[in-house]
Amino acid sequence: MSPMSVSQAVLRFKIAALLIVSAEAALAHASDQGLVLLLPTGIYTAAGASAVALTVLLAAVLPDAALTALFRPLVLMRWRPGRRPLVTSGLSCALLFWLVWMGLNGSRDPLSNPLPLMIWTIWWVGLVSLQGLFGNLWRWLNPWSGPVALARLVLGAGPLLRLPVWLGHAPALVTFLGFAAFLMADPAPADPARLARFVGAYWVVSFAALIVFGPRWARRGEGLSVLMQQYARVALFARRKGRLAVGLSGWQVLVGRVPPLGLAIFALVMLGSGSFDGLNETFWWLGVLGINPLEFPGRSAVVTQNFVGLLLANLMLAAVFAATIWVGLRLSRSDIGLSHAVRIFAPTILPIALGYHVAHYLPSFLVESQYALAALNDPLVRGDDLLGLGTFYVTTGFFNTPATVRLIFLSQAGAVVIGHVLAVMLAHGAAARYFGAARRAVLGHAPLAIFMIGYTFFGLWLLASPRGV
């Protein structure tokens, strides 16, 4: 434990206890904070940022060929999935329809109704994390491609309209920000009936857009599919020239083409939205809003503030990122335009976004995945045992001892640090590829590297900060 007086330790423990009592609705999201406050988080934060800084130095002195070799993928075998993803998509759609029905007609308790547990825990935390770690699972599990293919077979027609090229990825940005706003600013995103109406409306609108505009809507209009495509770019496994290949996380970023500007901005929005998802729960944010975190009035009191905060967080991140890239271009005397440079370097922050996604939601996933399993075992809350689990008890005991909380926090910190280390390596590799000479690459990458070190401090601070929501 870090040196502190007994009175300081007691005070922190009292604050943590009050947080736990006052945050029943978000038990898994904040209940570990009581003991996290007693950990030497300052030391862990400094160590994590130091590891990222050391990576910056190593990337600067290592030969570019060595860094490129680290990200060279290994080809495993031929891989042609055929039409099987359409079948699994149809099954996924059927499951989603059942979940929506359960949201409207099942239990009103978000911890026993399978809809909020499957959407916010299994899909948003679990599947998104697996997508970024292992590959494009969304191609198999998205709930639209199968039904759209069936509709086209019945109608015997292709897309009705062409999605305007000038729109770029703006529709995807709007739909994803709408989803993020529902998650962070809606008064009750876990309410089963409210969530069922949102999910049902989102599916219908997306289905109609896919019928009208065809697959281009999935690539440039439907925000969640674009999010999944972005995370798949940093996964270990991917198809390359008809074969399954595996490599260090991020290898697809280095070997792939430079994305359009809209897709680069989308990557920044992923990081900005994920960061604000943690920031809007902290004592600091509530202090900015003039709210006593120990007397939190409820989410309905901060709807507008959180919505505006979400937009401002993304605008500020984009501005700082662009300024960082601009300084790098000036230092390296590169003739690459700012817009093109943003397109080059924005994908390199995807490991940071994924690392923080995993870290931020790990405590809640450990608890709510148990509730999800229990809900699937007895979805109608009538004593069924569909999965053969018998009497199922949810435990939160791992939040009650310093050893297990330390393990959880270090796992979270590790995810953040690994994400930043990979991002530094990718950014330096991109700089070496586009700036040419080693000295110019180092100078061009230096401001972005400093930004990433600072963001490591910020991410670890978010994990350790007391929360009042």
C-alpha cells in the first residue's frame, strides 16, 4: 500500500463505502472502487506511462525493418466462408427478435431480463472485445445480412438507390454517436422496455437502409457495423488474399490502405466516446457539473450535460490529435497534407480504444455475465433450468479483498498499457512508411508519441478515479 496516514486511509474507505451504497444500480461498474482507492495507483500509473515511453525510445532506435517484421502476418490456410455467415446472421436475427420480445414482455428487472444483459454485457462488452482481439466475428453474427439476403431473394431486386459518395462516412458517425448518446446520456438505457424499443427501431431503420442502399450502408452508414469493422482491423486473425492469416495486433493497419478521412475521424470518435464513457462517471465530471457525487440525483438530471460532454469530448480529441499531427509534419518538414496525415495515423489509435474498452468494462462484465447466464437459464423467471445450472448464485466476492481487486485493476491497467504500446509501434511504423528517412520518421512521430504517453496517464487515471454514478 502506498504511504498514507491512517486517517487518510479511513477517509478513503468511508468515501468508497458511501459510493458502494449509493450506486446499487451500477454495482458491478463501481463496486471495486472502494479497494482501488487504497491501492498504490499512482505507482501503477507512472509505471504504465513509463512502459509506453520506453516503447517510444525503442521504436526510435530499432531499425525500421525490425519493427516491420514484428507485424508481418503468418499465412495459415485457405479460408472461404461461402454463404454460411448468412445462415448464422439469420439465427442471430431470430435471437434478437426474441430478446426484444422479452424486453417488452419479460421481467422489469434489468438484472433478470435477458435483453439488457445480452445487449450491454454479452454483445457490447464481450463480443466487441472479441471482435478486436480475434477477428471479424460480426460478419457471422450481425442480425441484418441474412434477412436482407432473404428479402432480396423474395423481391428479386438490388439496391433501390445509390448512397451518395459525398456523404462519406457521415451517416455512420451520426448513427454511432446516436448509439453512444443512448448509452451515456439516456436516463435508463438498461430498462428492458425502453431498450427493446430502441433496439427494435434501430434494427428496422438499418434493415430499411440496407434494402434501399445495399451493402454500402453497412460499410458507410450503419455505425455499429463500421465500429466492428474498425476493431477487426486490430484483431489477430483476418482474411488476406483468400487465406486466413494471423499476426501481432494491428498488422492489418500497416499492410492495409490509407482509409478515407471519414473513417479516420470515426476511429477518433471511437476513442473519444469510450474515454467519455469513463469520464462522465468520475467525481471530477460531477464536480464540473456542480453535483455532489455522494448525493447523485440520478441520470435524468444530467441528460443534456452528458450529451453535450460527449460531443465536446470528441471535438476536443479530434482537435488535439490534428494539432499533434500538424506539429509532427512541421518538425519532419514533410510535404504530406494534414488531411492525408490524419488518415494515415488515426487508425493507429485503435488499439488504445480497444484496450480502454476492455479495461473500462472488465469489472461490470465479471458480475453481469453471471446475471446473463442466470437469465438465459431461467428467462421467464419461473424456476426453469434450461442450461442445467441448477440453483445459480451470483457472486461479487472478488471485489471484497485487496488481492483480487489488485488483480482486476492490474488486468485493466495492463489492457490500457498494451493498447498504448501497440499504438506507439503502429504509429512509428506508419511514420517510417510514409516519411521515409529514419530521422524524419522519428521527428514526425514524436508529437504523436508524446500524446500517447499523456493519454496513458489519462486512461489509467480514469480507471483509478472514484466514481459517483
